[in-house]
Amino acid sequence: MTAVSISHLHKSYNGKPAVEDLSFDVNPGELLGLIGPNGAGKSTTIKILLDFLKPDSGEVSIFGEPMHETLKNQIGYLPEERGLYKRLKAIDQILYFSSLKGMDPSKAAEKADLLLRQTGMLESKQKKIKDMSKGMGQIIQFIVTVIHDPQLIILDEPFSGLDPVNTEMMKNFISRLRDEGKAIILSTHQMNQVEELCDRVLMINHGREVLYGDLQEIKGDYKEHSVRIDVDGEIGKLEGVIHQKSNKGITELALAPETTPQHILDQLKEKGRTINHFEIKKPSLNDIFLHLAGNNHE
Amino acid sequence: MNKTFLIYKHEFRLAIKRAGYIILTLAVPVLALLAIGIIQLVSSLSETQENQLVHIGYVDEPGLVGEAVDEGYARFIPYNSKEEANQALGTYQISTYFIIPDDYLSSAVLQRYTLENENTTSPAMAGMIKRFLSVNMLSDKISPELMNLVVSPLNMQVNRVTAQGEEAIEQMSFANVLIPGIFSLLLSLSLMFGVIALVNSLGEEKESRLIEVLFSSVSVRQLLIGKLLALGLAGLIQVLFWLISAPLILQLASSLFGGFLSAIEIPSSFILLGTLYFILGYLLFAVLSIGVGAITPTAREGGQLSMIYVMLSFVPLWFATLLFMFPNGAFSVLLTLFPITAPIQNMLRLGVTEIPLWQILLSIGLLVLSIILGLYFSIKIFRIYMLMHGKRPGMKTLIKHFRST
């Protein structure tokens, strides 16, 4: 069964559209990246999904049903900004929110200890949120989101405030949850995070779908005809290259339509150059977004 | 477990752990005990002072006083001349002296001399001299009973009767007004702190986006009803604590001071109605605060807006004199029935007069109706504005949004 199904969603504020004709699905065991710049409509979509806002039109179903109170126990939500009681201890906070999700107190305490240990936060469990760093608070927020073993997890900018070590730890955690069969929606404007984690992406801009589908397929569709190389010595003039530019030792060559990367490689060999790096350039999500947003704008 | 109950439990714990709540709850009896202590200290100090006789000299030029009698805390010492009296004053044998001039009977003017820089004679000193003169000038002319009346002619007692001419059960006295008056003040304080706490809590939850996490687990109704019940119970515990401690403090005070304090009784009707008005007042203000908390983007702005109805609820205290003068006047009845002023007004009025039953029932009915309607509209407003993080909507926008839902 599909975890989330949204079709032809419309929502506007004071006549100004925030979400227009948006449709997408998320399946169990799948991580969907909801991406787009600030103000694209990501938060509005999430708020409609969680039933905080009513759509003007369109259908939303969670595990095959329209959203209702009991479904809330199967959802874990991590908001964009910290949603914790500042003057409450981390453990009290975790246990309170787990009780609101219908968890048994003794099981919740056991699971809280496990998650705190796994995230390296066990020693800080008696600390108040106001005495924690932003990153530590974000980890507690993450534990609050997943402690009740939700089947649908909605993460809004989950890496905000985390240092590289904790970002990596959080990424591993999220991947593991996906592998366990949870349906995950990861909303962010940091497209590089999505590239690393997501199976599929939904890119929105001005409330409309710009791109939706399998990440690898999308990247394949938008593959550029260029290579990036690093060689010892001068590259010199190469046949079939339309344009070349260098930055910090790496040279990017835009190839003519009939030229293959192999042909460039052969020419460099013939010239006797030592090749340190050779890469067929794939566009980043950011490049694709800029390309599509540019087209959209035109 | 029911989610409303979980929220209620959590919010109740937060409410009673708040420093403001603990301080206010304990401060009232502690301050009362402190006040009793201070009064006792002051009275024991003045008693010590009173035990030390004041020596007052006098020169009786026309010989009106005759053989003087000591009066109370003063010892009156006769001197033959002003010079003698002056000498005694200069050597601190007396603290002051006065001269009864020859024309005293026609002029009634005395001259008093003192080493202190005094503009007027203190009432205590004047009282002692007056009594001394009355007693000594009239003792051989009138009976002791008449003498007592001359010295203290007025001890008036007011008795309340019914329209049928029978003595009313509840007699009006300062003692009867005191407790309702104090409780009205306490209710005002408690309401104000309760409102501030609720508006702050909602404001903080909105500002920190905690509200989003909560609503991903519970409904608006569950959250708000849980909060209301928790705050209501915290308020009730507070007032019960005061009500329980009041008789003990009164007992202690009356055993120490006696007098009018021993006459104070807290009528059961006041306890019942007072508690009911307290709960209803608390709930009404909590419901209004939810609406305010919903439409204001920050706790600070919410606090400022809530002061409008908090101040409005204090109107009975501002016009307390008018209430004491005309407890059944039109203005008094209006404040009794208007839901925002009803809780404080009726607590005050219960001490001054017997409120007609229809007014009590109508005011309670209006309060309950306001709470139900307030809760309905507050939940609706909260649903519309719970995620709002911008500017507070104007009345026009509010009505427009209301209609669209």
C-alpha cells in the first residue's frame, strides 16, 4: 500500500497560489526528496499532508485513508525549526512526546535510552534543551520524531545545525530507517543532501512540480556532454572540443555532439599526457534545478 | 491513555512548577502571617512605650483643676509658675507642659510648651490633656456614669434588619467585607498570573514551532482542553489553599489581637459561590487567552493584548467605593451580570449585600455561556491561526477568515 498519495493539490493564500496541481506518491521503504528553493511550497505541502492546513482542492491519503487523528500515531514529523520545550530535560521531553504517540511508558524509556546511546546523547539525557547546542537539540528532536517507530517520517531540513560528524550519523540513521521499510519524505533546499540519500525526488518551484521521478533516471536524462580532466602539463588543442575552462587544476571540456569521451581520452594518450583524473560530467540536482528554473523563467 | 489527559497532566505539572505560581500561592498566607507578626511587634513595642508614663506638667493659673488625678498613661505634675515648669522641662523631668490661663473658661485656649519641633499637638497627646481637663474639672459636679459619657459619648453600632423588621442573619460589618475584599484581590492576581502563563505558553509554543510537533500528535481540541483543565485545576488548588489557610490565619490573628478579627466568619455561601465564580472566571479568561494566543505571533504581543480584558475585569475594584455605597444599584447589577467583571464583582458584592438569587443564577448562566461560546470560537481561531508567524490579523481579516471556514 502506498504510504502517501497526493493528487492535484491546490492551495492559495489570499488568492496567491502556494501549491498548484501537485501530485506525488511515497511508498514504504522509499525516501522521497522534496526539494526546491525557499518559498517554493514545500512547507505548505507538508502542512497539508499533516492536516495542519486544509487544501483548496485535491486529495491526500495516508496509508490509503484520508488523514485522521489515529493515523497521527504512525507519523513522525521533524519540523524545520526546533519544536521542543526549552526548560524541559531531554528525557522528559522524549517520554512526553512518545506518550502522545501512544507509546507505553516503560517501552518508551527503554527505546529512548537505546536511541540516546546510538546517537551519543545518553550522557546528556538529563540536560535541558536550553543548555544544549543547536546540533544536540536537533538530535533530540530527531529521537522524538522516530521513537514511536512511525511508518511515515517527514523530515523538514533535518541536517540544520548539525556538524559534519552528526550529519553523517543522521544520514546513516535515515538510510537505516528507509531500509527497515519506512516511507520517508525529506524536505530541504540543500540539494546535495538529497542526491546522497534519496531514491526519488520531487522538485517544486512557485508551488508547481518542476521535476518528479527516479533520481538516477533524472540525472541520466540531464547528462551533459562534457568531461572533467586533470593531466600533467598542458592539454593543448583537442579535436571535438567546443569550449574549455579550468578551475583549480581541473579542466572542463564541452564536447561537440559527434565527439565521444573515449575520443578525448585517446587524444590525451597520443599526446603522452599522464591522466590524474577523468570524469564524464553528470549534472548535479542544483544544475538541473537552475536549468529548469531558467527555462521556466523564460 | 487519553491524549487530552496526557496533555492535562503535562501542562498541570508545568503550571504548578512555575516560579510565579508557587510564589503567589505561598506568598499570600506567608504575607498574612508576616503582617500579623509585624502588627504584634509594633503593638508590643507601643505597649512598652505606653507602659512608660508620660510626664506632663501644667500651670493652673485660675485653679480649675484642683487636686489632679493621674489619667491613663500620663502623669500630670502641677507647677506653680511657668519658670518652674520650664526648669522641669529643661531637665527632662517632664516631656511637655501646658498653661491653663485665667481666661480659659471664656477662651478655651491653652498654651503648650515642648522641646520638640512640633507644628500641632498629636491626637494622642490632645486626647490625654482633654480627658485630664474634663475629669478634673467635672468630677465633683457630675456622676461617674455621666462622666464616662462626657469622655466617650459615641459608640454606635449598626444593625441590619429585614423588610419585615426582623434582625437579618448576616450583619454588615467591616469583618464581613474584609474577606471577600481580600479574595477579590487574590482572584484578580490569580487571574492575571494565569492569563499571562497561558498566553506565554501558547506564544512560546508558536514561536518555537513546538505547536507543529504537538499537532502532529494531537488535535487542536485535545491540546486546548488539556491546557484549560490543567490551568483550571492549578487555579482551583491555589484558591483552595488560600481558603483553607484563611481560617487558620484568622484564628491565629484573633487569638493574638481579638477585637473585630474574632468576629470574622467566612460564610459557607461565600465559600461555595466564591469558589464557583473563581473557577468560572478562570475558565473564561483561559478561553479568551487561547483566542489571543492564537492570533498574536509572539508571547509578548499576546501578553499586551490580554491586558485589555484583564484590566476590564478589575473595574469592580476601581469602583469599590460606589459598590459599598450602592450595593444593589444599576451599575452594581450591570457588573454582576457582565461575564468579564462578574467573578470579581460578585465576590466583592457577596460581602456587602445579599445578591438576589436571579442575579446569581443569571450571572452564572451568562458566564457558562460565554465560556462555551468562547471555547468554540477560540478553537476555530486557533485552527486558522495556529501556524501563523507574521503580523496579527485585524478585525476585518479575522471576520473574513471566520466566514470562509
